[in-house]
Amino acid sequence: MVTGSLKNKIDAIWQDFYNENMAQVSDIVNQLTTLMFIKMLDDKQNAIEAQASIIGIKPDEKDLVFKSGSYKNYEIINGEKALKFEIPYEELRWKNFKNLNSMDLARRIKNYVVPFIKDPDNEAVGKFGLYAKKYSFGFDDKERLLTSVVDKLSDPELNFNNTDLMGDVYEYMCGSGISGQFRTPRHIIDMAVEMMKPKLGEKIIDPAMGTAGFLIEAAKYIKEHQKTDLLNVQNAKLFSDSMFYGCDNDPNMARIGYMNCVLHGIKDPDITMDSLLESENATKYLNKFDLVLANPPFAGSLVESATNGKILSITKTKKTELLFVALMDMLLKPGGRCMSIVPDGVLFGSDNAHKQLRVELIDKQKLIGVISMPAGIFSSGSKKGSASKGSGVKTSFLIFEKTNKGGTDYVWFYDMLADGFTLDQKRIECKDNDIPDVIKKFADLSSELSRERTEKSFMVPVKEIRDNEYDLTFGKYKKTIKKKIVYRNSRDIVSEIEAINDEISNSLSALKEMLDD
């Protein structure tokens, strides 16, 4: 978590942008995170060189981003590949340009460093170039701002080789909201990951990944719980190269999500910018995944002609909140599991599309649980008043397993009333927190069978759910014990009124006597 002096330093960078009239959150995040990535490349190489120096060897060239010799950048002219520029690798390193004067710094980054990181043939920067095609340098006529930001990012405390720390910084910045999107709170992501317990070797996807928070926390969980296994070279390669998948059709978000993954040690995440809801884009992803974790967009729509026909066979609708759940079902292989946030309308909507989807999850797959969350869970304070779209929406987690043959016997319901933070816009940490109890009870669902419907959690047999038109709202099955109110005897009340009237009458008589005297 970003706190103390580090938080103050990041906030100071944000203030620099506002001081120069760059107040659009998405613009700030795009420019700032790209500078972070550029610095990260140099910080990583500094660490490799320092380690090699300690043991008295020269680092292997294949491990270096900035190699010996010169970098050559090419362009296509009349169908022919032509050299655009050539520059020593050393001049592309943060440590070697950070102290240039404002104009030279801007020229170096714009004309040489940005083309270097956007070069799709530059293997040293991974797939960044693929996701950075639409990125453009944002400091023209703002050289003073660039110099100030570069100077602050050069602070020793901001060592981007520390991926956990930098991941936190990254997410702190992204938490303000990007392009109208809102971020799933970290502790909610952590709860889902702790419940789903991802394992080394599983293929994990978030089909609406945003800043890739679910993928990052799943990776952290595996690192923490399978440290020994990851010491194996093959396992480490499996982890970094072929476990984590994401999708976001916003190029800026895809780039940011990619950088976030790289910052957290996922060297080669598979991220697509093609919407998996549309046409046949999802074909190579179907029936492939062990785990889906997601918080897809609410209240969007997609025309039928653009939607994947297989998704429409599950739920014929334009609503993206329904289409995404159907997509997640299709992405899973048999035995795979999904935990996704949905707006509560998915649980009780009465039209054919809503019911079709719930029938799919209950009768054709295995619906495991529904966790009702408080309405204020997506309320969050934001920098300089930027709003979180979706704030205040009442949501729930849906948990299901892909079986293709049913298997739902009981469905677990939990009414989560508190998440450890106040449910207002400020979202201040507080003592009330159901999350540890949610995790504990989910780990032992057999014990939930004996719970009464008056409690915070309980099991409901699938027949009862079918009898209630597949309604999945907690309140539909909760039993409320009404307190018996015992009223006073009417005669006693009348007697009390008479006594009061007598007292008033006596007081009036005494007052009259005093006035007559």
C-alpha cells in the first residue's frame, strides 16, 4: 500500500501535471505510466549489472534491454525497410538522459526513447510495442513539466526494480479512474483470490481486465503459496509465460494492464485488445481456462449483429453484464471455476435473457454461491474530484463451476454487510468487516447446511430456487423473525389517562383559588 513519504511523492507528481493544466486523469496516467515503464527498463538493467559486478562477471547480453553497440530503428518507405535512425543503446537509458536540459530531454525521449519502446520488433521490451501503437508523446510545449516529472521519478525511493512496491504505486495512480472506468478495490480482489486459490499451472483469465488487478493478485497468491515450486526453472517459465491471460479493447487499458503484469513478474502475459464478446474473437480461448476472475462492465450494450453467436445461444440479449457471464461460462474448461462480480439485476431480472442465463448456470453448470455485497463498495475517494463510474451500484459475486452436465444441489448465500471500510464516498477503514468470515465459511460449505435462514449465510436447495423462477437474491430466501409486541392492557391505559385528567383538574382548581385570592 502506498503511504507516507512515497504517497506524498506520487501526489506531488500529480500536482505537477495539474499545475501545467494537464488535468484529464486518463492523460496523466497514460503519460506517467509510460515514463514509469521507461525507468523500469533501466532499473532492471542496473540490478542485473550490479549483481554481475558482485560476482565478477559480465552480464549476458540476452538478459539486457540496453545492449552494447547501437540501436537501429527502421521505417517502411515505398514498401522497403529503411533505417530511420541509429543511436547508442547507452543514450536510451534513464540514468544517462535524466539530467539533460528540458529541451534536450524532451527531444531524447520523444525522438528516440519512445520509438525504442514502441518498436514491435524490439524483443527487449516484450510486447509493449504491440499495446503502445496509439501512444503519443504528451509533453510537446510542456518541457518544464517533463523535466519536473523525470526528476521526481528519479528519486531513489522509486526504484522500479522493486516490482511489489512499484505495482502498488502503479495501482495507486490507476485508482483515480481511467477513461470513466472504476477500479475493483484491492481487498475485494484479494477476497476472491483467497477463495478461488489459484495454483501453479492453471490458466487464468480476466476477460475485462482493466488494470489487470485480478491477474496480479492471483500471481501474488501463487508466489506466496508455492514459493518452493517456483524455484524450479520450468515452473518459473510456466508462471511467467503461459498462465495469465487478459482482454481489454481499450488500447490504453491494455497497455496499462500489460505494464502492471510486467511490473509484477508476469513477463509474458497474453493480452488481447479484441473484444471477446464480438464475432469470433473468443474462438481460440473457448474451453481453455481453469479459472476466470472478473468484474466486467455494467450497463453496457452490444448490437446482436456484432455479438458472438455462441454467447447469444446462452442468453439472447444486448446487455453486456449478461453477455460477459455467458462468455465466462464458455471460456472455462470442464472443472474450471469462475468468480465474477455482477450487478444485482443479473440475479433477479425477469426477462427471458436474465432467466436464460440463470438457468444455464444452475441447470447446465454448477452454481456454487452468491455473495451479496453492500451498495457502497465501489464508492471511492478520487484525486482532484474525478468520479468513479459505477460508484454505489449494488453488486454480488457469482461463483460457479463448469460441468456441462449440471450438478447444482445447494446454492450458498452470504449477505456481506461490511468490507472493512465505511460505505460512503470517503471509504475510511473501520472495524466492521465480513470478509474474513466469508473466506472461512466458503472453505467449509458442508457446515453451512445446518445454518438457519435467519443467519448471515445459509444454503438453499436447488429445487426451491427453481420454484422461485431461478431468483438468486439473498432476501428471497432469508427468514426474518418478527418480534412479538406485547401491548399494555387497554383498561390500564384508560385508568392512567383518568388519573392524569384528575391531576390536571385538581391543578386547575388550585390555580383558580390562587387567582381569586
